[in-house]
Amino acid sequence: MLRTALLTTRGHIDLLRVASAACRRGC
């Protein structure tokens, strides 16, 4: 369970990072 939670958190962080990069380019 802990491993899945860590992977999910890491995935969310990656998504946020990608979103930030995309916003920097688009906005």
C-alpha cells in the first residue's frame, strides 16, 4: 500500500511539473 501511495504521489508531482512547464510555455 505504501509503495502504491508513493508511486501515486510521484505521479501527481510529475503531472504538476508538466502542467507548470506547459503553462510557462502557453501562458
